Amino acid sequence: MAYEDLPLPEPGDTVVVGLSGGVDSTMTALLLKERGCNVIGVTMSLWKGDLPVLPEEVHLHDSCYGPGEAADIEECRAFCAVHGIEYHVIDVKDAYQEQVLDYFKAEYRAGRTPNPCIRCNRFIKFGALLAGIKKIGIEYDYFCTGHYARIVRGTVPVEERFRTAEGAPEEENPAQLATKFPAQIACASDTTKDQAYFLYRIPSDVLEKVRFPLSRHTKREVYRMARERGLAAAERAESQDFIPPEYFEHLFSDMPSVPGNFIDLDGHVLGTHRGIEHYTIGQRRGLGVSSSAPLYVAAIDKEKNLVVLGRDSDLFCGSLIADDMVWPAGYEPCSAFDAMVKIRLASRPVPARIEPYEPADGETFSGRAYRVTFAEPQRAVAPGQSVVFYMDGVIAGGGVISRAEK
């Protein structure tokens, strides 16, 4: 299936670049400046200062959220001053609290495994930040970031890409189809740094004015270009976590944990857990349960406050149910189709059949749910994480995992 890369900004275009202080975002801004674009730098202000100061040995630059934000902003401001780039700081603290931090805590307390990066991209970086830019009166042609992904447009109408098992195209539904040829996210050239998975929830209409100038570069090339230009960011460590692990206990301290039982798959009590928010599917370390064979978290039952443990072989499942779906241009397939799927960033794509799911009595979902049946069983499918569909290396939709089917 043919797709075309959407063009990068041209000389003279006004481009807003999201700056974090890292090598990817600063190099993005500089490449666009060298291209002849009118570059404006913006940084999100997330930190509310409501968590304690950590010891000096904790590397705050390695995380997106923390008191190191002030240093990040000063680095961005200095970079922009040196290179003649207009610079602004956009306050998105309240939106970040509601859409990322509160969501993160609520999901863990519901026995699910959240993905704060996906949530942040959808509602903060490509949501609240863009709204803040508009609020201060900045007009721009493109919004660019240092993500490793591509923006493409298909040459085949979107409804023809989702085909039935017999190969016939779906019936067109004009009421839900915003455009036949929407902008979509595609995988980057550097597969080791590809971030398309994290970006799957960004709506097609937003993507029309988004570009990723690093999409054709490798991470090694970006570091080389940054060092050639003497950028301080070239010596800075990459961001690893959305929040330092040392903050987890503080983040959840607004409500006491409720201990409960560890049980095995037959219901036998194996020990006492600290509270379900401390565990995720597939976890092995930190369980505090002795056994003749390694045990892993196989399931979490919020209603009964139970953490179910099993062996590695118990973690595999053949299918899952997902809801809260996102589709190109909002087009919802009503028939089964095949795609490659990923159930987490680090997992390899595997073939699967995706089809609408009819809820059983008592089941409720966010929008239409879909069943994803894998060509081969997958390990540690975690509710709360995202399953993302790929066709020819282009994201064809995705949703949040509601439950695994053993």
C-alpha cells in the first residue's frame, strides 16, 4: 500500500518547536533554523513543586517531571538566545496534573498499567501546549518536535485499507469519515529509536500541521550533528522516565495503600501484598513470596484486592479486548481486518486479526470494543497499556487494552 511522506517546512515558514533541552529537540530547532525557517521555541512548564527535593545523586534530567525543570528551561532559554530564536514557556501544570498524574494514579489503583507518555503526547504536548501557543497569539505553519517518527498520507482512501476476510473493501460511512486521505504516523528510519507507538492517539487533524524533522536520521547522526555544532545538549543524558522512581511513593501518598492477598491460580493464599498499585502484569521482582519456581504477577483483581501469581507459562494469552479506540480520520472499521500489532513499545510487531467485539451482558466499554487475536500467543498482556495496529509500517489505529483472554 502506497504512502507519501508529507513535506518538511520550507524556508520562510514559521515553525514552533517544542524544546525540552535534550539533543533531539535542540537539534530539530537548529536544523529548521539552518533551513531558513522562522523558528519559535516553546517549553512546557509541568512542575508544581508539590513533591520533596530529592538527593543530588538522583538524576532529575533523566525524567520529564521533577524540580529539574527550572534548569531545563534555562538551558533552552540560553540555546535560543545564542541562535536568535524567539522563546516562550507555556504553563500546562493543571492539564498535566489532571490528564497525566491523576490518570497515572487512578489506573494503578484500578489494577491497570498506565502509559503516561502516550497520555502526555495526546493531551499535553499535542493538546494543552498547542492551546497555550494559540492563547498567547502565536500563529504558525507547523509544529515540530524531536520525535523519531514520520507523518505520511496514503494514496488509497482510508476506508479501502480495512478489508474483510474475503478481501472486499468496507462500505463507506460518510458520517464518520472526516477525510479520505488523512495524515498518519509512520515508523521512523531508525527502528531502534522509533516512537510511533507513543504517538498513535494524536488525531489526524492535529497531525496535518505536525512534522518530525529527525524522522530520516539515526540517533547516532543526530549526536554527531550536535557535536559538530558545539551544542551542550550533545553531552546530556537521554530522558528515561516520566517521573523519577524515587517519587513513586510520594505520588501515591495522598491515599493509604490497602494490603491484600497474593494467591495462585487455584486460589491458594501465598502471602500479603502491599496494595495493588505497587504491581503490574509480568512483574517478578519485589513480590516477597518464596517459591520453588519463579513467580510472576499474572492478574490483578481490584474488586477483591487480590494479586494473582503464576509461572512464566501462565502469562501467555491468545487474544485481548481493547476499547477507547483511535482511528485515522475517526474511521471505525466494522469488519475484521489483519494487521501487525504491538502491545508495548518494546514488543516486536506480530500478525493479528482485529474485529469488532460484541459486549457480553454486564460488560461496558469506552466506545466500540475490538478483539485482537494474535497469530502466536503473547506474554504479559497488561490492561491499561495500548495495543497499536500497523499496516506497511504506518499506524492504522489502536486502543487501550481492557482485558487479556487466556
